[in-house]
Amino acid sequence: MKRTNIAALWIATLASGAAHALQSPNKELDVTLAVGPDHMLTYAVTRNGQPVLRPSPLGLQLAGADFSRELTLVKTTPVKALSEDYRMAVGKRRQIHYRANEQVYSVSNAAGQRMDVAFRVSDDGLAFRYVVADPSIATKTFVNETTGFAFLPQARAFLQPMSVAKTGWKGTNPSYEEHYTHDIPVGMPAPLNAGWVFPALFKSGDTWVALTEAGMDGSFHASRLDTLSPNGVYRIGLPDPREVFSNGKLLAETTGAMVTPWRVLAVGSLRTVMDSTLGSDLAAPAIRFDRKLVRPGRASWSWAILKDDYTVFDVQKKFIDYAADMRWDYTLIDAGWDEKIGDDKIRELARYGAGKGIGLILWYNSAGAWNDTPMTPRDALLTREKRVREFARLSGMGVKGVKIDFFGGDGQSMIQYYVDILKDAADAGILVNFHGATLPRGWQRTYPNLMTAEAIRGFEFVIFEPDQDKVARHAATVPFTRNLFDPMDFTPMVFADRPNSKRGTRNGFELAESVLFLSGIQHYAEIPEGMATVPAYVKTFLRDLPASWDDSRFLAGYPGSHVAIARKAGRRWYVAGLNADPAERTVTLDLSFMGKRKGVLITDGAGEREFSQAELLAGKAAITLKPHGGFVAVFN
């Protein structure tokens, strides 16, 4: 259907009085909800009067209660203006103001059962969720969700396939670790037949849409986009039946009110979407947690390059010294520490680190029947009793955080396991990093002790990737997708080459990742020997680099090609960019918001492993990036 015909259809629907429209505060976005002649509930989205989503299906199916058809709109609340301010320790912005218009629509089905659909429209997008509180439905058992997103035929997509459950090493999938597809036509099936992960990015004309979900309290399963999207209509998909905690539930069920997560759509120009905070705006407010313990930072980590044999006392002590020399904050000790180092020596390392201002983070296996991995500690966190005991023990040893690995997917019982870990760790003052894990979906707001999560094909995979063009393209995609709303433990940045491994990215590219990638604790992959190869001014940059940001601004880029972002900490602005293309690229950046500052630019030198340094003036700045190169700049 042509755009003009779609617009005419919507205008006719509005004129008939059969639809309800909700606008964003700035009046650029319109969401139209309607119950059509077929008694199906739909919504549609326009931006500045132009279609973004065609009429798209809404609905839930519960056991004994079908809210996907034969619906009647029985009540609409007045539009309510929402305004909320909150703080984030982890993310693109510290102080966030959320403003939206909200309206709730009540529908009844053929049996007279009731469901509410709450919509919120903000200047940067929209969100909606379902609430079934009808007391006549004693037990609300989820069966299916019929929500869809009907894109225009010419729209393009940037999507990561969901991996198949129980595949991969020791059956550890899904872990959100596949490569992205780029600029594909909408409607292409997911290649692994397991769906597409969130966030999912789409481009329709000059409008971009990023889909995700938020508001995960443990009572609901996590979703994805379904494998099939005929005619560009993407639907909510469900987790694989194997993605559960041992003997746990796959899908949501409750005797109280069933409240789904928010379906979140950031909508606007690419800059609007990149600067959006909707992924945390729609998350629940923070639980009580001692703010003094919320300490984002930078960490040394031996395992990324040295692997298992170096998880021993002397090497980890050396990495504490390395972190202290770099003025970082933590050292991560990976799998096997319980057997290769032991509790007594870990206490000694914790004391040694504390004397140098370095906290310890220890690795754990999430364990359970969902994975066959042998690494230890294992089975220490499976019950609340075990978690409380273990976290109290770690706190008493002076350990600051845990990295928990090899989770089992997105079923409701597994999501509950994540939430239970976060709550129990918070009670003990322990920071958390999830690996081999699901997308956080805004948990970093609700649980301030969640510093980061992997859920990405990070350094430990890409360093061995035979197609190094794919590595660069991947790194230029994740700021627009995986890292758009949630912290990401990519474990970036190496400078030296390794035996039998020729890296395809230049050192400026690697350095840029330290600013571009957002993680509450940034675990750097480079080891002391590699750091010794870089100029003193690069070391100084990394020593002074902030651990968290007051503000961020998208400057330029295109997913999979190049990206440039400015981030502010205190009175300093840090600007970083990278070029994933095999050809040189000049980017022109508008830095006039900084005033007339002078900055220092660090970029690639003549050789692939060389750097250069120069002065850079704010204003209109043109920076030439080498193939697979990058830059950072600091403005005081």
C-alpha cells in the first residue's frame, strides 16, 4: 500500500470516530488506537504526519481469556501528563528527565472479561503494556501475545539473530552473541529460526525505530521478535521451552494482576533515537541501595588474553598493580579462583588491593541444569539461602563484586533468577556483572548494583574472528543497538598483536571503544605488556578517563559504518569516533555546543599500531579516519 493510501486510511478512521489519538508533548508523534470492524485492536504511529508503523495488532491470549479478537473498547481515561526526574550511575546521562503523555484504554472480550492497555508517548518514542486485573480470571496463565509492529514495505532492518537454546559451547546459548545483519529488507526470516533479539533497529525513510522492552520484575518471561515477519509485520516471540531455571516455569502465570513488560519504541531521527533513554525511563525506580557503594569504574582482567592458566595468585597480584598504575578501580579474577587461589589467598589479594585503592571482582558459574560447563565456583548461588551466605562471605572478605556467567535464557523462571540475584547482592552491598546472559532491559536503573552485562559478541569472540572486516563492522553497530539503552560488557581495547592472531582494527579504533562503549565497570582486555607499547599520552588519557558520564550527544554515524559520540564528565567533554569501512573517511562534527574550547586529538599514526596527537578546536571539526581507524579527543 502506498504511503498516501495509508495516510488516507488513517484519516478516514479518525474521522469515523472509531479511533483514539495520543500525541507526544512536542506534537511530532501521533499514536492512533482503534478497534476495527473486525473487532481487532490495533495501533498506528506517525511522525510529523508521515506513517512510521501501519495499523499493527495488539492483544494477549491467556488460558480461558482471549484478548486478541472480538474486542470492544469500553473505556478511555483522560490524557495524563507525566513528568519524572531520576539519576543513573550507569549510562549515557546522569540526571534524566522523562516527560510523556499517558492514556489507558480498557477493552472487553466476547466473554465480558476486561484488559487495560496503557500507552505513553514521549518526544523520543512510545511505550505500551497490558494489564489484566479482572478478578473473574482467578489464575492468569499466559499463552501468547499477538503484539505486532507493521513497518512500511520500504523499511530496512539492523537485527541480531537469536541463537538456538542449548547450542554452542557446553550448551550455553542463548547469550545474545551472534553477528548483526545490516540494512536488510523488512520481512526477511531470522536465519537461525529462533527469532531476533532486542534492541531491534529499523529505518523507514528519515525515521528510525529501536524496539526493546523494559519493566522486568521477574514475574514475566523475556521476549524477542519472532522468526517470521510476513509483509514486514514483526511480532513478539517467546523463549524456547528449554530456557528455564531447573524445573521452572517458561511463561508468566499469576493469581494477581498480570502486568506485561513495556513494549518500548524509540522513534525519530537517528540522533533522537541515539540520545534516547526510554530503555531506563520505562524501568521501575531504583530499590534502596547505599549510594556510596554504587561505584562505576575501570578494571584490569587477565583472562581475556592469558586465559585459565594465569588465574593464579602471583599473576592476579600483578594485575592489581597494573590497575593501580593505570589509576583504575577494580581487578576481575575469573573462573577457577576458588581452586587455583583459594579463600585465604583471595582475602590476601583483597587486602592488598584495598591498600592500593583497587577492589576485587570474582567470577561465578550460574550453574544448574541449563549448562554443562565445568568451571567453578559452581552451584553456589542457586537458592536464596546459598546466595545470602555466599554474598555475606564475600563482603566479609572485602570483595566488591561478582561476575556471574552461563545463564540459561529468557524463560520466566530464569528471569526471576536474575532478579533474585540482584536483590540478594544488593542486600549484601555486592556489585553485579552478568555474563553469558540476557539483555538487562533497564535493570541498571531498578538495581543500581548492576554495573554491566555481556549479552554481546565481545572481545573474547571477535579477536579470533577470521573476517576482521566483520569485527570492525560489529563494533560500529553495537552503539546503535545492543548498547543503545543498557550497559554492555564488551571488554574492549587491545593495542598489541598476539601470536597467530592479526587484528584488523587500528589502535585508534581500539582506543575509541573506551569512550564509545558504555559499561558501569569497563573491563579492559589489554594486559600490562601491551599497555607498555603505547605512548605516554595514551596512558595518561586512559588513567584520566571517567568511569561514568553526566551527558552524551550523538554526533554522526551510520550503523555498521562509522560512529562519533561526545560524552561529558564534570567540565570536560570527551569525543570519540571510529570508522569500520575499508576506506578512509572524513567526518565533520559540530562541536559548537562546547564553545571555543581547545582540545587534544589522539588518532592513528602512520602504522596500524601507531598513534598521533594534535590540537583540535571546537566548532566545526573535520577529522579524517583511516580504514578501520578511530580517534578520541578531550576538551577541558
